[in-house]
Amino acid sequence: MRDYEPYYTEDGSIGLYSYAEKDVFHSKFGALTEAWEKFVLPAKLDEFKYDNLKVLDVCYGIGYNTKALMSFLINHENYKKKNILQKLIYIVTVYANKIIKRNDCLLPYIDSNNTNKLSRFQIDCLDINEELVQLSPLFRTVKTPGEIYDSIVPQILACFDSYYSLRNVFVNFLSHFSPKNKKEINELLDLKFKNMHIEKEYKINSYVNYILMNSLAEYYKKDYPSKELIKMLREKKNQRFFDRSLIKYASFNRKWGYNKSSKYNLSTFLHNIYYATLSRRYKKMDFKTAESLFKVNFYVDDARKTILKLNEEYDLIFLDAFTYTKAPQLWTVEFIAELYRRIAPQGLLMTYSTSALVRNTLLENKFYVGNIYHNKTNKIIGTIASKDKTRIEHPLTPYEIGLCNTKAGIPYHDPNLSFDKKDIIELREYEFRHSDLMSSSKYMKIRSMKNE
Ligand SMILES: C[S@@+](CC[C@H](N)C(=O)[O-])C[C@H]1O[C@@H](n2cnc3c(N)ncnc32)[C@H](O)[C@@H]1O
């Protein structure tokens, strides 16, 4: 974690600051909350009839958007699960398949005629940063305010005079490592324990990180987590951000391999039968069933290269790149055109950006574009786009479209999807200087004079 600074966001989930990009990965108001409110909830999956879904997570990072989506889908599919006997048959089939060495855990659910059949979801995760992708399932899952209060906060606070002295300890500790970015980090570390609040329905399902870990082990051909990563996870200063039991599970997998340890297989098998038949928690979906819902693919490379290799049609696209002023590569007309080519006719693209530039880039690519409103405060918090006009609930207003047609909306270009950041910015600056379009400030002034 040399290049990043982890901090707690206001909902208690962990956010990251990148020294290289001089930018935050996550909103300081709540990394996990943002994933739900800007990416998962706007997809309105509970209203949309789906049998299968294909999802593209552009800029997976440490995976909040994918994790929130998986949690939603597991909870939703949970209602469709079969009765106990069918579950039992399913577990036995999975185990039998293991014995005869059919290694695909993507077994179809038994009784395909049943209308309650569980769905299948493919999630393609793109990110350039290998270390973060590997670390993604190991981060501590957020706690509820009740849990924070009951477990850590009173104990920690009891050791200090006040919350401020606690904060100062963190700040001093951190400034030791990062004198240059002290001010910014100090701001991020302005821990507000009282505000740490994650909605109950936004919690990450406890299976999700294990499913991601198994998918990563498949991607890295069992060489996961890398040795350097394990070494880093053992460093004391990093421990508070990672989940010990997940690290143990990952180290166990790496050493023994999931399929190699018959003892482990047997205990998993018995454990599943126990949950399916005896446990009070039988109402929950068992792990193997939950895992069989997903096919998570990782592509660790520049998304501009990866996208050209993908020939899927996606129902949902999450675009969560760094802000365009700092990293324009994934906001260009040409990159968005590749996303347009790969989105299903009724598919939805979601992004946190509400800028005229990003919206105009979507419009230039023939997307229908609209606002994402916060489900409670009714503030505009992001942008949604689709090829299908009827899927945009809140289209851009004439005022917002007008703003896209000012200088502020001039898009970035990257003709071969290979320009570096500096060239992309310079190309736009040239166009900006030679453009006859109205400036956004003049546009806003005129519109406000007209009282619009
Ligand atoms: C704002 S963060 C995404 C946060 C992420 N969605 C999460 O839940 O943690 C932006 C991400 O874009 C990745 N990135 C930057 N340039 C990229 C590129 N050219 N191709 C793919 N990923 C890129 C970074 O590694 C970083 O993880």
C-alpha cells in the first residue's frame, strides 16, 4: 500500500487516496453508499425483468460497485431459492461433480422446468491496477453503526480523552509517512465516528468476498494472493484495514488449493448439509448456490485495450474512472463509442459524473442521457445513459443540454485509444482555444437573466 492511503469514509467503509493520481478513489461521504446510490439502485433491477445479466465494471478498483451489485442479486435470488430437499439434491450433485473431477462450479440449478429457476450473472471487471484488484476481497467489510458502537468505538474512545485526540494520533502517525500530502490526508482523516452510518440494506453480503477470491484464484491460476501481497498484509500498519478471516482463507487456498484438500471438501460438504437441513439459518442461500450464480471475470490491463477484446452485449455498464481533468483516457469520444457498441439495446450505463463534458461525450455517441437522483434527498448525483429512450426516467433538461453545447462540453479525443494523458488534454485545449462556442459561464449568466 505504498502508493495509497486508506481512510475511513463517513459511512464507515474504507476509501483510498492515490498519491500517483493525487485523487481519491471514493467519495469521502461513503465509499459503499456511493456504490449503491450511484450505480446499483439506479439500475432499478427489482423492476426490470431479467433472467441473466451481463455487467461491465469499468474501473473495478477495490470492487465496491461489483460487491454492492452482487449483494443485491444474492438477496434478490434468495427469494427464488428452492425448498430444502431440492437444496440437498443440489449440494449432493455439486459434491458428486467434484468427485468425478468436473471442475466447473457453474452447474445449472436442478429442475430447469421450475419457474423459480435461479438466474446467472456475468460480471466483467476491468482495472489497470493489479495490486488493488488482488487486494479487493480482503478489505474489511463495513460494519453497521450498531456494530461499530458495540464493538470498537467505546473501547477505543475510552482510551482517549476525546474524539479529537484520537484523530490527532492518526494524523501524526500518518504525517510521518506522507509529509507532502499532509493537508489532504488530514482532511480525509477527519474521522467522524458519530456519522459512520451505513444503511442496513447497503451491507455487503458475507459470501461476496469469498466468491471474488475464488474467481481471482481462477484468474491467477491459483497463484493468488501473490507472495508479495501476503507479506504486505502481514505488516502491522496495514492490518486494521483488512479482514483477518479472509486473509486466512486466502492463505489456506494458496497453500492447499480448494480442490486438493479432501478434508476441507468433506467439511464444506457436511457444513452445507447442516445449513440446508438443520440450521436455523437454512432460510439463507448456501455458499455454493450463491457462488454458482456468478461468473466473475477479471481483466487487469488498460481498459482501452481490454474493451477491444470483449465481444459481449452488456445489460449494465458502470463507468467509475478517476475525474476527467486528471485522467481523461476513459472519458474520450472514442472510448465511450466502444462502450456504446457493447451495451445491450435496453442496457444502462451509470456514472457518478454530472459534468457537461461527460454528458456531451455520451450525447455525441447517440446515447439518450438522464440524471440520477438521490433516492432520499432528490439531489442530482450522477448520469445514466441508454440506447433506449424509454429507459431514461429523468432525461436531461433543455437547460442541461444547452450547457453541454457550450465550451465546457467540448469532449476529449483519443483516435487510436492509445494517446497518453498529456496528448489527450492538449488536443482538447487546442480545440477549446479555437472554438466559437459560448463559454459555460456566459451561458449560465444569460439563462439566469432570463430567469430559467
Ligand atoms: C475511482 S477509482 C475506481 C473505484 C472503484 N470503482 C472501487 O469501487 O474501488 C478509478 C480506478 O480506475 C483505475 N484505472 C485508471 N486508469 C485506468 C485504465 N486506463 N484502465 C483501467 N483502469 C484504470 C484505477 O486503477 C482505479 O482503480
